[in-house]
Amino acid sequence: MSDSHAIAAEAGHDNHADHPPYLRHHFVSMEQQDETVSFGMWLFLLTEIMFFGGLFTAYLIYRNWYFPAFVAGSHQLDIFWGSLNTLLLICSSFTMAMGVWSAETKRHKGLVWSLIGTLILGIGFLGIKTIEYTEKYEKHHIPGHTFDWKGFVNPTPEEIAKGDKPLAPDMAQKTEVYFSLYFAMTGMHALHMIIGIALLLGMLVKAMRGGYMDGHIAFVENFGLYWHFVDIVWIFLFPLLYLISRHQ
Amino acid sequence: MGLSPVIWQFLVKWMVNFAIIPPEASKIAPQVDALLVFMTLVSLVGLVLVGLLVTAFSIMYRRDKNPVATQIEGSTLLEATWTIIPLGLFLVMFVWGSVLYFRIYTPPPNAMNIYVVGKQWMWKAEHPGGQHEINSLHVPTGRPIQITLISQDVFHSFSIPAFRVKREAIPGRYTTVWFEATTPGAYHLFCTQYCGTQHSGMVGEVDVLTPEDYKKWLAGSTSGVSLAQNGERLFASLSCNACHNGQPDSRGPSLADVYGSKLMLTTGQPILVDEAYLRQAILNPSQHITQGYAPIMPTYQGQISEEGLISLVEYIKNLSSNYRVQQTLNTTGLLPEQPDKTSSRPAGAQGVTKP
Amino acid sequence: MSTIVSLPDQATAQIPKRNYITNENGLMSWLLTGDHKRIAMLYLISITLFFFIGGALAGLIRMELLTPQSDLMSTDTYNKVFTMHGVIMIFLFLVPSVPATLGNFLIPIMVGAKDLAFPKINLLSWYLYVAGGIMTLAAMITGGVDTGWTFTTPMSTHFSNTNVVTTGLAIFVAGFSSIFTGLNFIVTIHRMRAPGMTWFKLPLFCWSHYAASILMVLGTPVLAITLVLVVLERTIGIGVFDPTKGGDPILFQHLFWFYSHPAVYIMILPGMGVISEVISTFSRKRVFGYTAVAFSSVAIAVFGFFVWAHHMFIMGVSNYAVLVFSLLTMLVAVPSAIKIFNWAFTLYKGSITFETPMLYAFGFMGLFTIGGLTGVFLGSSGTDIHLTETYFIVAHFHFVMVGGMLMAFLSGVHFWWPKMTGRMYPEKISQLAAVVTFIGFNFTFFPQFLVGMLGMPRRYAAYPQEFQVLNVFSTAGATILGVGYLLPIIYLLWSLKYGEIAGNNPWQATGLEWQIQSPPLTENFTTIPIVTQDVYDYEWLDRQKEHEVTHVG
Amino acid sequence: MADLQTQHHEHEPEQHAEHHIVSPMVYAVILGALLVGTAITIGASYLEMGPWNPVVALAIACTKATLVVLFFMHIKYSSKLMKLTVGAGIFTFLILVGMSLSDYISRAWGQW
């Protein structure tokens, strides 16, 4: 019954020997394999969109509810560090794109240097994030039992000079919601960066040993997609968290 | 018969008490039941239809009888039939159900308000006259009763199956439900939202009384201080009257007749003053400032219990003139500061959280 | 009663020497395998294990509810037992049941591929599942968790002092297992189809898995982030859902049900796929209205994302939102109705036989119809007020999940057992098991509709006296049901050694999986097939047979 | 019988977009656009635009994200399936945000 017209079930092997080295046995061609992998990567990015989607939903709701607290909380963030980080991340996306291009055009040096650039920019981003988090820690702006909202009721003279208005106590308490979301969103983003940097390191080592020069660059391409996605998340986080009503 | 006596007893008991629906003890109950019966009938018809089709086809086209199947692609007409007919029926149920939903959750304006606070694991009912009850609720027949619910800790759900009403008690927010009891008797009051260890112990009894019995019950179980009276004391002891006294130079808006009015907030948003608004304005004043006033009111979050808030809300609801506010202001103004003077009184204002 | 079973001559028949089971030996060859069929078997074993743990917990629940008082265990223990029953049954049994076992085994074969697109990710998903399962069991053993599987805040974040964090992380991990399975299916169905295998030649099993996979991939991450927030709220004390800090506990409900409502379709859609295959095979007929059934799966997946707030009608969502969500709920009920009628009409002018998978499928149709129709009671906002959070809703989702999904699972396991193992299960006793399950099921859960209508709240360890009789019925039924579930595991294990040799296509079915040897080769097909026949093309199959006879004879 | 040469998916040619190598010039232009966008969004946040502030900020962010998706992530040069996939993600995201917000917004409308 198995010897039907549709399914030739001769016991012989198909032409495994002719396969390119990176073609896994269950794909027909390299082309099919690459497209499949990149489609899989995009689906994974969809799950990431939804993962951050929950946080963005929470953000939008509370921003509408507690707008003054969000303004006050946002003004506590340093726009310089935030802008610098945006710059770093956008540049790292560019270097990553250049890395993919170098791999596509089989430029060994280009690839290595692009990856090193991406790595440095990424680590720089995390370094700045650490500086920012430390500052939050010192100001008792980390949500939880150490959180201190009294500073928002009585801003320091410098803060008033910058245009911050004192908040009513009930609204000042709501700054904890803002900082909860700030840490949840930037924390999740930073976690993605850390994972990305770990993968990047592995890729860099392989690239330095001469990897990815044989046209099999699916990993570089898909890592690039991941890295750009993390960049996009930041593109939204930056205005939403740092730039609320800076004119006030 | 080989039935054991225990099982026999069960069956007899079940036959005797057999009921498919709980007693209909509220005005809305028969209306809900009408829809339930309609849905049950539609479901039965649907189920019987599917059952008949499957059984008939299974008998008619079993292999013995019909050894060779006739391949059929499908039928757009049939497809459309069983898309449109169920859709139509479901839409009828949707409209009918929505109408009921609005009725159940839209209290009539003349409803008598009873506050119910849920906490792990009991229901505390506060009647306007100052009667307190735990895990029981006395209501008269023939009068719409609005229940204003709030939870002190986790989600609870206030459910009276005999009235076909249910509403979640949410921490930090008032929700309402209303009913008009029709038949005197005792009915179950359940917490139906899982709320922790003693969830199944969070049950009570709703006692529906005739209006006369209800009057007797009210008189017999009063604590001597109505909610509004208790609220008045709180109003004074929390020094609300320092600002909200209706005098021309007062820092806060006058609260006389504020309930039910439409206010314009500083945010430019008009708002209807109801219980929920009053509660929020006490706890989160800065978001609820009336136009023309400065945001100087302190928050009372953590300083008043839910019962205290209820008293204050009830007091403000019933405040029709500032005369007594100003009177208390004068007397308290003469007295030296006495933080715990309320508790020294025999019937002190209840509801202030002691630090 | 005649059958369609066509077994090879048992005297001479033998299981092919080379197949995916004999291909390699040793434990490591299983634990490190990339073969979708082996991973499916790993899943089948672990899922069965968790099913029986969850089932034992269900037994405890029913025993406690035999009497109105809380006497078998303390209320605290009872709360932990039903929470664990829910967590295990939903996240560790129902969500992965059909997709991770049958889907994993069959989808690559049905589309004509040698494996799923990402074999390593497939294996990773099993390890994540096991890790999630072990964490859940660890949470259970070290004190349990008592929030209910819904993890309602602020109960779970501030008021419970049980292992919420461990359980939350366990579900997080198991959730990624489900994401990876779904991702693999979508990519495989899109990219790995054999030449000639167009979308409308795909078996409905693939369509319904495709729809379920969309929900897995897009819904599960929302649950993941929600649980992360709950865990952060419990450990660090951030204030996203905490009403005392200005958070909104209703937001948790929104995010949680955004996943957990589609999760219902994740659970039921693959089951519907099984039923389509089984009904078609045993009535020897193309599924009536193939396109309608296929698109109704996709419609359920898409509409499934729009209806989540119907779990929150009494929770103080805005009345306008209730209107919208109630209306959309009514719309999502229609595709299910379409499916039921199409299955019924597949029987019309068929040539029907009644082997065990078909009996389970009939059971599915009856129970799912009841489950679906009672869902309308709950989707209509006015009646939802009375019925929600009572045993009515418990009965409703058990009719859909246990009556629907579990029946479909058992139907599928029996149907493809010959393919998976190369041997037949014993027919007579399995037919008995199917009937026992059906009777036991109705006995267990139908009384719960009645007791729910009377107002008995769910998750009660103790209940008022007057509900006892119906609860006794339910517990009595549960014992029958338990027997119904124990029987298959016994005879299926027995059949591994003593079952008759099945041959390639014992059911005379048309799917690609039946045209290859049983058990299949590791690479499924020696050469990739070129699909020329239509889907459910029984005439093609008959021509093949004639062809063979003329050639051989 | 089945020979590998004929096994490409002829039935769906639209899914086989050519692998397109984007030139570094394009990348550089996009980088420039992203940096300009960042500058504009920072500048815009200091302007008083009332309710338009968040709208402008989000519009710029969406534009930037679109540029990244189209060029850095090569969606502009990818098959329809990929474009559809991205669309599906955004669509579901919008359902989550939109339908949740619909509850919160309409709660403020009061009872009826």
C-alpha cells in the first residue's frame, strides 16, 4: 500500500551527498531553509511585540490616569543620558546592519569591526543604564518599601527652578506607578540587551575565526533582526518615558 | 430493591426538594428566568437536532446498509442556513441579555442605599440608619434596594442567587447592584469570587422582611448613631469643616447639596457627584478639584477605614445646608485640640484608622 | 457490524525493521533526539503523567465535595488542591495535549515534510515543558499555592502566602514551550509543504493546528509578561496592579484573560482537527463543506482575540465594553456551530462504521454541543450575572475541555495509535472504555449545571446542605469517569507488546501519514511526495488499491 | 520518482523574493533619518502643543520604527508573507491596547 503513486517508497537514500554543508536534512534547498529560518525569527519577534504589548497597555492606562505623576516622574530622568542612549542604540543598529551587509558581501574585516562596534555600543548602553539605575537607587525611586514619594511633594529649589511643580500628596504617591512601569519596561528591555550581547559575543568569536564567510549567514541575519527589534522597543520607550511634557 | 437505605434516602430527598432554579424572590428574577428558559429551549432544540441528525445518519448510512459513500463537496445553501439561523438566535439572546444587564446594574433613583464592605472573610453591611450587620442583610419587600459594594482587601463577589444578582466587590472602588425583593424569607448570600482560605465560609443570609417587620427590625437593631451622624462626627474630627464650611472665604467648596449635582473640575471635565466620586475626592483629592479651588486638600488615604468613608459619604450625601457645619466649626474652634476626643464619647465616631 | 479495518495477515505481518523507534537505541538517543515523532512520544508520556496527577487531584476534590462540610481536608488544603488541579490540567495537560503529541507527530507527515522546521527548538520546547512541570510539582510539594489558576490580584500579589512565585515562573516557562510549538507549526505549515500540497489540500487537522498556533504565538507572551509583573509585585513590590498604590487590579484581569480566553481555543481547536479527520475516515467521505470548516478555524482564532472581557462582566468593566464584548462573544459562537453541523452532514450518505475513535468523536460532538450552547448562556451578559462564578461555569468549561478536548484527544490517540506504534489497540474493550467515559462524564458534570443554576459557588470547600444530592451524583459519576480513563492506559500499554500488527493503513484513510509505513521511518518519506490527489480523496484511495491489486495479482 | 529539481514550491512563487542586498548608502541615509528623528522628538517635547505632544512623539517614534523595519530589517525587500506577518503582529498589538483602553475610556463616560 505504501508503494502508491504519490509516495515513492524505494528504500534507497535520496541524494544526501549533494547537500551543501549547512543544509539540514529535512529541507529541500538552502533557499527554503533560509526563508524558513527567517520566517521563524519574525514569528518570534511577534511574540516579543506582544510581550512588550502588555507593558505598553499598562503604561497607556496609567499615563492617562496619573498624568501629573508621570510628568513629575519623567522629569526625574536625565534627558542627556536618555538621548545619549538613544544615539548609542540607533548607531548600534546601524553597525549591525553594516555587519549583515559585510557578511552578505563576504567582507571578513567589515563583519568583525561591525560586530565589535555593535558590541561596544551595546555595552555602552547598558553602562549608561547602570548609571541611571544607580541614581534612581540613591534618590529612593525604586518601587517597593524603600520608595520615597515625599520628594515630589516638596521639590528641591533646583527642581523648582527647572520648572517642576510640587505635587499633591495623593498624586505624588502615584509616581510609584510611573517608576514601577519605568523599571519594568526598561528592565525588560535591558534584559533583552544582555541576552543580545551574550549572543553577539559568541557571534564575534566565530566571525574572528573566519566564520560566516561561506554564504551561510542566517545567524547573523536573524541576530540582526533581534537587535533591530530591541532598538525599536527603545525608540518607543524613549519618548514615552523620558519626554513627557518637558516644556512644563 | 437492592438499594441501600442511604442512597434511597438521598433519592427521596432529591425528588422532594427537586428544583432546577432557586426561588424567584426579586422583581428581576422572573425576567432573568424567562431568558434562561428561552435559552434552555433553544439549546435543547439545537442539541436534539444535532443528536437526531447524527443518530439518523448513523443508522441510515451505516456500512452494512450503505457500503459505498457518495462524495459530496458541500452546500453553500446549507452552510448559509446554519450560519444565519444560529447567528440570529445568538443576537436575540445578546439583545435580551443586554437589556437585563442594564436593568440589573442601573439602580432606580429612589433606591434605598445599603453599603456592603467585603473583607476576608465576611460581609459587613452598613444601613443608612446606623444598623451594622455581619454576614446577614435585612431588607424590606417592595422597595428598590441599592447595594454599594467595596472590598477592603481582595476581590469578593456579592451574590444572591434567589435574586439573580451578583456583583464583584473590588478593592479601591465602589460598584453597585440593585434589586427589589418580592417574597419574605431567608436566602443565601454567597461570596462567589475566590478570596482565600475561608472563601467557602464567607456566606451569609439575606432576610427579606415585610415592610412592617422591617421597621421593627430597624428599630430593634439600631446602634443609636446613623451613618450620617457618624459621618458628621468624622467630618468634624478630621477637620473637614475647616475648609468645607460654605463660608464666603472658605478654602474648599461648600458640600451642601453637592450630591447629585454636576461639577466642573479643574481639568475641565464635568462630573456627576455620586458615591464613587465622593470617595475618590477624599482619597485622591488632587484629581478631583472643583474649578476655582486650589489643590490644597491633603489625602486621607490610609487614615480612614472603608466604613469611615461610607459614613462620610453618607453624611455628605445628606447635607442640605451648611448651618450645622458652621455650628460645629464654632464649637470645635472653641475647644482645645483634643486628638482622641471622639473616642472618649460614648458613641464615638467609628471609622478613623488609629495610627 | 462491519468495519473498515483492513489489517495485514497477522501470521506473516511484521513491523518494519527500520522505523523511528528502532532507528537508534538508548535513553540519550531519545533525550537528545530531533525527530518530531520521538519528541511527540516524549510529550505523550509526560502529558499522561501530568494528566493522572491532575486527575488524582480532581478525585480529591470530588471526595471532599461528597459531604457539605469541609471534612476530608481543611479548606486551605482544598484550595491548594483545586488550584493545582487547574494549573496542571490547563497548562501542563490541555494546552499541550493534542498539539504537542498528535500535532507534533503528524503535522510534518501530513504536509509531506521530513521534520518540523526547527527540530532543536521542538526538543527545547519539550525540555521547557518538563522544566515547567517540575517547577509546578516542586511548588506543590513545598507547600502548594492557593490562588486558583487565575492568580487574581491582589490575592496573588499581597494576600496569599503560598508558592505563587514558583508557580508563576513555572507557567512562564511552560508558556514558552507552547510558544515554540506554535511557532514551529506555523513555519512548517507555511514553508515545508510538499510539492502539490496547496493550502486547500491540507487536512483540516493542519488548519485547526495552524489557527491554534496563531493564538499560541500571539497570546502566550501576554500571559508571560503578566505573570512577570505579578512576580515582581510580590517580590520587589512594584505597583502595577496594587490598588493601594494606585494600580488597577482589573488591568490584571484584562491582561490575564487576553491570553486565557484564546487559550480555550488553543485547547479546543486541535481537538476539532482530530474530529474532522476521524469523522471523515469512518464515514468514508470528504468532510462536508471543507472550506467552511477550514475558515471557521481561522475565524475562531481571529475572533478569539476580541472577546476576553466576557470573563469580567460582573467585575466593573464599563457597561459599554460589556455590550461590545458580549456581542463579539455571540459572533465567535457561530463558527463552532458551523463546524458541528458540517460534521453531522459529513455523515450524510457516508458509509459509517463505529470503531473506537468514531465513538469518541460522537461523544465529542454531543458534549461539545452542550458545552458550546451553555457558553452562550454565559456570553449573554444578563444571564451571565446569575451563572458566572457558580458550578454552572465549572460544568460549562468541563464540557468543553474534558467532554470536548479530552474526548478528541482520546479519539486521536486511538486513531493514530496504529501509526505511532505499529500495533492495534484491542477494539472491544476500547469501545467499552469510550462508552464508560461518555456515561461517567455526563454523570459527573451534568449535575453541576443544575447545582450551578441553583447558585452553588465554585471553589467552595463546604457548601449548604441542599446542594448535597447533586454533588453526590457528581462524585459517583467521577468514579465511573476515572475507570473510563484508567482503562485506555492499561490496554494501550498492553497493546504495545500484544496488539495486532496494524500495517500501513488499517483505517483505509487518505492522509499522507497513512500512505507510509507504521511506525514511520525517521525521515518519514524516503523521497518527498508530490501530491496530486485531493484532500480526503477516497476515490483516489480506491483507485490506488485497484492499481495495486492489478499489479500484484 | 520525485526528483529534487522539481521540488521547489512552484505553486507559490510570490514567496520567493530575491535575496536583496541593501547597499550601505541606504543604511547610512536611514541612520541619518533616525538621528534627525531623535533630535526632532527631543525638540518637540520642549514645545507646548497641548494634547498634540504625545501624538507628535508617537508619530515620530512610529516613523522611526517603520524605517528600521523596512530597511534595517529588510521588510521592504521581503516576501508578502513576511509583510503580512509584521502586519499581524501590529494588528494583535493594537487589539490588545485598543480593546483594553476601550474599557478604560468608556468607564469615564459614567453609567450610560
